[in-house]
Amino acid sequence: MARETTYLELSQEGGGAHKFYEVTVDGTAVSVRYGRIGADGQSQTSSFPTVDKARAAAAKKIGEKVRKGYAPAVAGARAARAVSRRQVTSAPSTARAVAPVLWRFRTGSSAFGIHVDEDRCWVGNQAGDVHTLSHGGEVLARYSLPDGVKCLVADDFWIYAGCDDGTVYDLSSKVPFGAYDIAADVDIFWLDIHEGVLSVSDRSGGLTVIDHEDEFQWSRRSSGANAWMVRADGRAVYHGHNKGVTAYAADGGAQLWHRPTNGNVLFGWQEDDAVYAGTGRHTVQRLSKATGAEEASYRCDDAVYACATSPDGRHVFAADNAASVYCFDADGRRVWKLGTGGGSALSMQYLDERLYLVTTDGSLICMDASEAAILAAQAGSVPTAVDVKSAAALPVFTPAASASAVATVSVAAAPPGGVVVECVQQGGRMRVQVVSGGFEPSWNVQFPRGIREPGARYVVDGLHAASGGFYRVRGEIRRLV
């Protein structure tokens, strides 16, 4: 039976939507491919019992897109639009001494994404490469994503990368997969995930919140643009843009407060009771999460590109566009200023007396931030930084070619300790629920949408209960056959 393909596009003038949607029926299989015009996009395939049911499912998908403004088009006739890339400059440091850098790993492209936990360090760059390293500087693995990485965030065990292709990838297992699909015309600037709920800030100043089922919850348009800050907790989402910081209630998005800042917000950080906004006018401002009131200010010598704190709140760290890094006490007194010895830091994180920076020259830098090392550096004595190299045989993990390939292994029975889940139809939506005993049967499971098929069963290594009343998968996904 002949394959039937329908190709649609939605292209709006003035920087609006510029995306495609393609549906192919091949016998009882329906394949969908979608994304930005000019890109390969993402694909997923579903199987149906009969050819008629496959055609009906395809017609439904096409009808939904046509009602949203998509129209038939010829693939390749329209050119791709350029994705907004953050244009940053880095001037030579004006610090009198250089930071005590222990090791440096050059990723090969300007880097924004960083996450450091007890086990390893993660760095993502504008070429779409994500590397993991040990705290000692050994390169452990590499992920190759389809587009530039804007940021890396952690939500408990799970690690996510927000990419310029409009997708948020889950990197928590061997095969990365698209966990959340943002509108293909949205330029992701930053994101945060709290208990499976995704908050996305974008170039136009928009804020979008999506739940664990990858379903839209609410959105807000701020008074500003270039929203480089979003941080979330159980109470609110804190959104920073060129007009200040705005807090919205996590449940429903009602505005709680707005605080103008001293310049454009270029980066954000949070602790339990405060958010920190790094601004273009040389300042980090600490704002109360409860009221938005300014509690302290930390003055740098140039525009602030990144900031972070020590877990106990004793110190606040900042990096500027002149390749300098700073440390302040909690009240705002500058403790030290040092040069990075390379580019300007675009993201940073502190852990166990070490400060990790990702920079405009594409480096992940680990510097010794202990008091003894800083005093020695100020006196002109610094260690010789190790130039970390990536091993030629390093494993490279890429997203599945299709969503169905997420479950790369099929098994006849659940292994010991495995948890069985099943896809079930509920009110026109495909949900995933737990079959194995010992779990709340009414709770849904956060699961890749592209491999949800009626009646399909999968086995996972484990499930974690989220506060929102659902389960999250840990480990590999294998299909039961």
C-alpha cells in the first residue's frame, strides 16, 4: 500500500511562528515529524490495529493543525529563519590577580549551561554538545543534541537541557529524549523545572508554564523583553527581564509582586527565601521571595553575566563581562575580585569550596575558592591549571532518531526490581499508569509522549513520587513484549 504524506507549514511575518508539521501514513503506521522550518525536527511513530484507524488518526492530527492556521506547503520552498543567539562580549579583566584555576576543559564553543552536583559536573555549549566531568576534571561522557544548549537545569535526580530547537531534553538516562516540546517559534532564553513542572522564559519577555504531562498550564507576557532569568519553587515563579523581576503564583500565575531592577536582568539565582538578579548596571540585587523588597546589593565593576551563592548564604559570587569573578559577604561587602584567566563567565555554581564557571570562550573552569587559595592568589601564587582533554573513545549519546526508539530494548518479562507501567486511554488523552503493586494506582506517570500507545506496557528501573501527585521515571525504559 502506497505511503501518503501530508506536509503543512505555519509561517507568520514579523518574527512569529515559522514551523512545519508532516504526517505520513504507511499501512498501519502513522509517523509525525515537526519543528522549525529548515530543520530536521523531531519525529514519532505510532501503530494502529488497521489501516482505516491509522488513516483516521492521521486525518485527526492534520485537522487539528489546519484549525490552528497551518496550510499545505512544499518542503524546502521556505528558508529557515535564524535562531536568536545570545551575543556577548568579553573584555580583559581589570583584576590585579588571577583566580586559582585547578583545571579547565575547552568545549569548543561558547557555553551557557552548567550544573554541578555531588557526582559530576555538566556543561552544555552553543554547538549542542553536553559533557559530563568528574570533580577532578576527567571527562566521563558526551551528549550530542540537535541545536545549541541555552541552559542546563536539575530537578532532583533529573537533568534537562533547554535547546534552540525548542525542545527540552531529558539527559537522565543513556538515550536522551525530548521531555517537553516548546513552541518551535519560541526562542528559549532560560528555563527551570520544579517537581516536573517546567517554566520557560523567552526572548520576547514571555513566561510559559507546562506540567509534567507536557501540557500547557498558563503563560504571562511581562512588561519587558529578553527574559534571561526564571527560577521556580513550590510557591512562585520568579521572572527576570529588562524591566525588572516579577513573581507569579505557581498555581495559576497571578502576579504576586514586581520589582524594577538596576538595569536589565542578565542572570538569576535563588535560595530558599531570596532570589538574586544580576544586572547590566554592575549589580547583583537580592530580593525577598515573599515581598520583592531589596534586601542587599552587591556592586561589581562591569555588567554582571552570572551569579551564585554558597549554600549557607555566607557568600555571594558574581562574574562580569570583563572576565572577572567576585566574592561578597552576605551583607554586600566585597571580599575579593580576580580574573578568570580566560573568557567571561556566563553561568556559575559553587560546591565544596570550588567555584565552577562556563565562559564565553567555551571553557568549563574549576577554581579553588577556599580562603587559603584565594589569599595565595592575591599574593601572586596560583597553581598550574590542568588542561583537560577528552578521550578519543569517549561514549557519545544522541537523542533517539524517533520517539519510539527511546525504549531501545524489549524484554519478555520485568527484571527483578523493575516497575511495570501501562498506557491507557483517559478522556481522549493517552496516560501512563502503574501496573506493579505498591504504588498509588490512580496516579499518572510522567512518560515520553512519543512511545505512548494504547495497551503498551513498559518496565522501568524505578519510580519517584512527586509532590504534585504523579510518578517520575528513573533509569532506562524497556518495552514489554
